[in-house]
Amino acid sequence: MITSFKLSSLEELQEMAASKSTFLLSIAAAGIGYVIIRKFVAGGKSTSLARLDGKTVIITGANTGIGKETARDLASRGANVIIACRNKTKGKQAADDIKQSTGRPVTLRQLDLSSLTSVRKFAAEVNQELEHLDILINNAAVGPCPFSKSEDGYELQFATNQLGHFLLTLLLLDLLHKSAPSRIIVVSGKAYEYGDLDLDNLNGKKSYHQITAYIQSKIANIMFALELSALLKELGRHLDGGMPWPFSCLFIRLLGLMSWLFFKTPKQGAQTTVHCAVAEELEDVTGQYFSDCKPKQLMPHVLDVNKRKELWKKCAEMVKLTDAELPKCLQ
């Protein structure tokens, strides 16, 4: 009985050891897989050591995520950073956090991009108070979200992501031009690859799907940037313009753990935006799309010149752009 007990115990120990080895191998494999995935997902990194002392930067939606990390990086380079946020409480928390980590003060200004009144008020104050504006980063975005309207009666995602930035950029364009060489950076998204722009349904009247509407707003961002770049080129004006596409941290909040594994962190996502803002080699680059800090070819459906001109016209009508508001550098 004693011998039988010892043999049985030995077999059990062997089974336990084998099971433990398998478990440890599984952990090791999972760890290696995690490192490989995270390294692949991390993508490009800005390597520029450029300083921005004396430069003024405006970043929309910089109270969290990619915008906040962009603001942190540029502030650490000596820039005078203005974060334009809808929520003043969250904006102040972000400004305080950036100041604590960089030792640089950050200015908070309230801006609700879904409100054309708020955009006009913000732009008027900036034009009155600032002598120069060197970098404008159109980063803020909402969505995907259920259908709702802005205070001006437009579908909320298109109103915030496109119309607000369209009007803001045009109202600040003369100040940017006066400060040349300056840069405008439009943060878009890879989502643009999975849809098209329906010029007859920008307001979601014919049909509405929250993801389709979000994709439309991102396509509109790209087309607007391309058209603005083309207009400035035609008139011989000099403004650098880049279109990076870091993943929005919105998706990280929506998708939870899996997105944490497969999507960029806010700091990683901010790298392309930072690259477009500071890289010396981009001094004369305009209208270029960037991914992982490298130029990337845009898909054909956003390169339709007639469509982007029609989009510009519709946006100008929707924001009720007056002759007095039309930038002098575009005349």
C-alpha cells in the first residue's frame, strides 16, 4: 500500500510538473506575442529634436488623449500652447497636468466646435489678442454617436468634426499667413478608407448610421485640407499642411481591453501629429497625408477635385461664411 501510494504520488507530481510547464510556456508565449503586437501597433515615432521657443500653437480638443499628449510634447519643446476645449473643467485639469509634467504654462480657452457662434467668438478673441499663430492643429472630434443635432441644426458629427474646423481655420488663416512659415495640421483617421462622401446627405436627412456619418466627417476633413492646400498653392501663399491619422482614443474607450492591445496609446497616436508639427524636413511640404510619421498615398475616392470643391461650397453655405470673413490671403 505504501509503495502504491508513492507511485501514485510520483505520477501526480509528474502530471503537475508537466501542467505547470505548459502553463509557464503559455505565459511566455503570450508575453512574447504581446510585445510583438504592441511593438507593431506602436508605429512610427517622431525623432525631431526641434525646439519651438517663441512659437504659438493652438490645439483643439486637447483635454484628453492624442490632443493632450500632442500638447504635452509641444509644450516641452518651449511652445506657447493654447488648448481649445469645450469642457472647461476637463481642460483645466489637462492644462494643470501638462504644466506639472513639463514646467511650461498652458493656456486654456473654451471652444465648442459644434457651435458656430462659439467658433466665431473664439477666433475673434485669438485674432485680437495674438500677434502671431505658428501652428494650428485641428484635433478635436466626436463620434461615432447616435443621431443628434448641433445648436445650428446640423448633424452633430459633421458639425463638430468638419464645419467647426472649416470655419475656425478660415477665420484664423490670415493670422497664420502673417506668421508664415506656419503649419495647419488636420487630424483625420484611417476610417476614411471604409466609406465615401455623400454630398446630398451631409446632414443625415436621407439616412443615418453613426459610423457612416463619422467616416463622412473624416473624409470631409481630408478633402477640405487638400482643397485649402490647392487654393494656397494657386495663389502663391505659403502654409505647410499635414494630415496625420492617429487612432482616436474614443475607440479605446469604446472597445476596452482589445483596443488597448491592438490600438496605439495616446502618446503613440500623437507621434505623427507631433512629427507634422515640428519636423524640419516638412518646411515646404503641403497637402500631404501622413501615417506613422511617413507620407502615405491617399485612396482615390478622396482625390476627386470637383467633389472637394463642391464640399467647400456646401460647407461655406452651411457656416454662412460672409465676404468679410473670407480670408484676405484667399482673395
